[in-house]
Amino acid sequence: MITKEKLILTQEWDKTFPKSEKVEHSKVTFVNRYGITLAADMYVPKNGEGRLPAIAVSGPFGAVKEQCSGLYAQTMAERGFLTIAFDPSFTGESGGNVRYMASPDINTEDFMAAVDFLSLHEKVDADRIGIIGICGWGGMAINTAALDTRIKATAAMTMYDMTRVNAKGYFDSEDSEEARYQKRAAMCAQRIEDLKAGEYKLGGGVVDPLPEDAPFFVKDYYDYYKTPRGYHPRSLNSNGGWNVIGCESFMNQPILQYSHEIRSAVLIVHGEKAHSCYFGKDAFANMVKDSKYAGNKELLIIPGASHTDLYDGGGKDAIPFDKLEGFFAGNLK
């Protein structure tokens, strides 16, 4: 029997973006195959008629649905899609009784459970479902598209490959057996310390206060997560971060292994100045290499945009919503 955890859902509007008068907003829940109940915000266009094309949105990695995934979902609803923005397992308002853990498997399942929910919704055309993943959830979205044949279109925005960065470090600077061994040993030691303490130690969110000599990408994150622009009290990145061992299993899990077998449409969007741009470029190259399905794959680089500019536009309308609307409208026919 599939049962739902009892979640406490905030009913007042507590997003980092203004509420649109063009859509109906409500809170919904659904259960993944591990029995974890996920919380989501649903956005339905007020002028929508009949069964609608639908999109599930999540990310960034360590953010909550009240931040940029909700902005994406609400904006795409304004453009005619029924959308949900959901909190992944163990985060935000979603369930899971060990908080602030991540899993390549469970988090991929979170997206598939969102597709389950949309497929059965009375206002959704089950043959017209897509997904949007942002930052670390961009990689998860591509991984989900390789597994879930119901998905007709996927957009990965300012994406990270979380398995690659955990196993190899930024820009693959820690790509050696010895470096990985030291990481594994440190996390195994932390597991024992956590058990002794009776709680999991947090790794810390975005650094605060911001050091004067911080790298540009750290400043970029700080400007979003630690200022009124994007701060949210339930966001891991805005506060205490993931558990130190929260991403341990990512080190042995290459999530993009079968991306070249994705038959549905995929759009990868990255900012030209994003420190993470190499993830998107490499993911696209690997997805189309030796693929029979390269014709509906696209890489779009936004001139002058940083990583977080694709979170909320960065004050320069950097998110290509017209492109996203055309991509999903064309592929969710």
C-alpha cells in the first residue's frame, strides 16, 4: 500500500519572487517509490483549457522550490503549461526522516515520481510531459530522461554533473585515485563521528561572511543565496548546507552514463561566464557522440551570463523563457 507522510506545508506565499495573477497556485504532494512524500507548488494557467502539457521543475542542488525552480514553474505556467516545482527528498518541505541527504538514485526517482503525479492529474495530457532541472538538478534531469521514456522534452539549465564534481573536484582538479581515496576515508571517518554524536554534521552552506579574496563563483553564489535576492530560510545553500556525508554515494555513480541513448528532446542552457559551463558543454558533447538521436539535442550558451544569472535572470533577463516556451511547445505536441 502506498501511503503518504504527513507534511507541514506553508500556505502563505513565501517565495523569493512575486506571485503572478495569471496562474492559480496550490500546494500538492506525491509519493516516490521509496515511500518518501514530496511537497510541490503547482501552477495552473488561468486561461488553460482541456488537458494541458505539463512540466516538472527542480533545483538548484541545495535550493528549495520557493527559490528559482518556483520562478521557472510559475513563468512557464504563464505561458500555458501546467507546472510543479518540487522539493527533493530530505529537503525543504518534502519528507524523508534523515534531513539533508542526497542520492543519485533517489533524486532521479524524485523526478520520475513527479512525472507519475503529472501523468495521473486530471488537467494534464499524459503524453505531453517535460522536465526542467537547474544546476545539480540539470544533471539529474538528463539522467532521468535517459531512464524515463514518458518524458518528451528535458531542459537542463546552468547544469552541474554532481557525480563528476564529487569524484573529480572542480575543473577535474582532484581527478586521481589518491585524491578520491582521501575523500572516501574522510567521509568514512565522519560517519563514525556522526554516530558517536548522535547527529549528522552539516557541511555548511554558502560561505558567510564572504572573504575578500573569494573566487568569482563563490561571490556569485553569495549574491544569490545570502542576500534578499534569493535567501530562503529552508534553503540548504542559504543556511547550514548538506550533511558532510550527504553526497557520499555520488563519488561512485556516473549519472550521465547513458545520455547518448536519450531519444527525446534535450536542451542544455548555460551562461558564457558560468564557472560551471564546462559541465554543460561536456554533457552535450557526450550526449550526441555516437548517438542515433542527436537531431533533437541542442546546446545554448547565453552571452555574458554567470551561473546564478540563470537562477533568476540576474537582473538582466538572462533566462531565455521565449526559447524554453518554444522548445517545450514544439516537443510537447
